[in-house]
Amino acid sequence: MNLAADFKEIDTKLYRYMLKELTQKDNKCHDCKDISCAAAVLNSNQLDLVSSNSQESLFKKGEVILNEGSLTSHIIYLKAGIAKEYIKGTGEKERILRLVKKHSYLGLPSLFGDRINHYSYSALEDCKVCYIDINVFNGLVRENGNFAYEILVSTSRDSLSNINRFIHRSQKKIFGRVAEAILYFAKIIYESDEFELPFSRQEFADLIDVSRESATRVLLKFNSEGIIQIKDRSLLVVNMDLLEQISRKG
Amino acid sequence: MNLAADFKEIDTKLYRYMLKELTQKDNKCHDCKDISCAAAVLNSNQLDLVSSNSQESLFKKGEVILNEGSLTSHIIYLKAGIAKEYIKGTGEKERILRLVKKHSYLGLPSLFGDRINHYSYSALEDCKVCYIDINVFNGLVRENGNFAYEILVSTSRDSLSNINRFIHRSQKKIFGRVAEAILYFAKIIYESDEFELPFSRQEFADLIDVSRESATRVLLKFNSEGIIQIKDRSLLVVNMDLLEQISRKG
DNA sequence: TCCATGATGTGATTTAGATCACAAATATAT
DNA sequence: ATATATTTGTGATCTAAATCACATCATGGA
């Protein structure tokens, strides 16, 4: 073997590796598998700008990602994991507004509303997020109407579905609410009729605004009637149709 | 007097008048006293485009402006008057989401969400509205990022305040809710501690999601305790501080 | 004018679901 | 392991507010 040739080969590999690393760093958003619908309409220069003004970060299950009342300096994009959006009420009780799945921005209405975060977010699973400088983000909205349009579509959909949930909830009795929550997990969050609840019964109750005791009772009633099978935090929907009927009829 | 000269003068006046009329028609948005914050950032060409693709219309008190379930072909801007935003529940009961004051667009989230109107609107006072073609409107969003930004700000604020109301309402007992509604009229809608309720007790109750009877009882209790003075539909807030306390404490 | 229809006020009754008060099971720390 | 805290399940009260059932009081049309 030729030592010089060996070195050359190693050198080449190293060079390629470093080049790839550097390229990835500079183009991290270009190659991102988890890019948002909105960012997908940005041009190459605009993506470069985002790349050099964003930062990835990880959160362990249970950690707080963002606290209500704080000032918005960066917009947060959820690349992976599930987070809960909530507000801390008076005392111990918290109100869970919704769960946020990956590929969503956190707290957009707060950014455009008054720059103060109105909701808190914490990780229900390990989460990967991207911080993007808000001036860069706002600049892109003003510079690229198509980007702005996508952001509008996403905030509008969120707004409609939030209000929809609130309105229908206030008309529903407790059975309807529990059914609604189960369907929310099965159809929207996990898209499967079998899943693990990502939190305690107390939090389940906080999500539908009933007491912990009542939520438990109804969950066990559904279980004994064979509509669902629940054991600790693992849940299987047995009779989806009936559950939907209960949710609709309230 | 010289008849010819007279005619000439009349002619000139007529000419000027017609010119003004025509000019106003072509530049109706340019001269509009009720232009939206968003439209204020449009350039002259873009305003021309809006001018020639919009149409003013009047609604009498009580008339339905827009019906939920309909497809959006035009965006509606409220130039004058007050409208109620509501959804028709099952049966007779309707849920009033909020009142909309002049200088607001109606149903923006529906436009960007899925193009189907989610809420109904009816006039609580005589209303003047402007219809704008949605393709023109969407075109402006995509073409002018600053316009899009203003629309985002306005939809975001609406979203935050709606959700805020829903969240706090669900924590409040009936006294807090009635107090909240009175403050809503005094501080936000009429900006005066004396005003006429624009609708019946039933609708007042629909706004805060309590029964008509309960709403009446609390209103009369506040009256007898000297917190407010209410006679038919005219209402005077006597003790604003106390009302705010009641609203906050729930 | 009178009748019909709807909007209001008010007491009596009912009820859904919160709250309380534990027991059992599970997880966490020492 | 043992002790301590947290999460869950379950029955027994309690209560706020809906519902029911009328009595007035307006309003508007024939």
C-alpha cells in the first residue's frame, strides 16, 4: 500500500465530511425534513436568512417550552413531539387549550397581537423546536405575501377550530365532553384508535374543563359499557360510532 | 342678464358636479373616511383595484348580513353600525360570539380557513358594509406583505380576545358573567357608562351563555344594589369599580 | 278597538356535576 | 427495603343555575 495515497483518500473523506457538515449548517433549512408549509414558499435567499437566524433546541418530556407573560423575542416552531398549550389559572388549576402536534408554530396570535405570550407550552413528549428571530420572521411576512398568506391560513384554521371546540363544549354535558376528548386523541392527535394518554387524569379533566372525579367516573363508565378499553394510560376505542354519537348529542 | 352666460354657468356647475360624482365613483376608496387600517397601507393602484371591485350596501336593523354555511365570494367590511356574530345552535337557541363594531372585516378566519362561513352576522343597528371580491382581496394579501401583516394583526387580536373571553367565562359564576357583559358594553362597544342595550334579555343571556331567567335576576339584583340602573333597555353603570371586581373575582 | 304574540319578571322545583372525604394503588425518594 | 408523596377510584353531600310554570307588560296587526 501507498501511504501517500492512503492519506490522500482519508483527506478526501475528511474534506467531503467537513464540506457536508458546513453545507448542512449553512443550508439547514433547505434540507429540513420538517419544514413548515409556510417556509416551503420562501425563496432560496429567504431560506438562507432563516437558516442563519434560527437555532434548534431540544426539550425533555415535561419541560416548559414557553411561559405565558413573557415577551416574544423568537418565534418557536415545533419540529417534533407533542406539546400542550395551556394557561395557569388562579391557584393550582390550569386550563389546557389544546395539544400542538409537530410542524406548527407556537403562539403566532400572541406575536401579531401584542408580542406578549398569552399561553404557556410544555412538552408532553420529547420535543425538538426551532427558534427563529421575530424580526426576521416579520420581515418575511412583509416581504413575501405568499408566506404571509400561508401564515394567515394556519392561524385562521387554528382560530376556527379553537372557537369551535369552545362553543360546542359549552353546550355539552359531561359524557359528550369526555367522548369529544377521546375522539380528539384518536382522530386528530394520534390518528389511531389505540394510544397512550400523554398525561394524568387531572390533565385530561383540565382539557375538557370538568372535575378530575367526574372525568374518571365517565371514563370508567365507557369502559364498563364496552365503548372503550382503558387500563392506566393506555386506551383503545372499541365503538367509534357510538362515541361519535355521544360526542355529537352532548 | 345674459342668458347665454347663465347657461354657461349652469353648464359649468353641472359639469363640475358630474365630474365630482364620477371621480368619487372611481376613487371611492381613496376618499373613504372609514377605510380599514389594512387598506391604508395599499398603494394608489391597489386602491383603484379595490375601488373597481367593491360595492357598498346597506342593512336595516335586524337584517341578516351573512349566513353561516354559505360560501365566501366576497369579503365584507363593516363601514358603519354594529353587528352581532353568532351561530345558530340546535333548535331556537343561538350562541352570540361577540359584537362587531364598524371598521372591521366580517369572517376573515372563515375566508382563509376553508372559504365556508362559520358564523352568521346580523345588524343590531342600521349598518353600512362594503363587499370586496375575494380574489382581489387574496391577490392583495399575496402582493402586498404590509397589507397581509395588518390583516394578520387584526385576525390575531380577534382570536386572542375571543379565546380570552371563552376561557375566563368558563371559570366564572353567573354574577361574574353578567358583570363582564355589562363591562363589555360600557368599555368596548359603546365606550360610555350609559347606553342602550341593543337587544333583548334573551340575547343578552345568549351572549354570556346563561338562561334568560338567570340573567334577568342578576341584572335586577345589580339594579337593586345600586351597582347599575336599568330600565327596559337603557342601562347606566353607577359603580364601575365594584362591577370590575365582580367580573374579576367571578 | 281588541286580540294575538312576544318580551319580561318571579317563585318553586329539579338536577348535573362540583366538592368533600377517604381508600387503594403507584411512583419516588431516603 | 421503607417511608413519603402522588395518582387514581368511589361513595356521600351540596349547590348553582337550569328548567318549569305562570303573571304581567308591551307591541303590532286586523
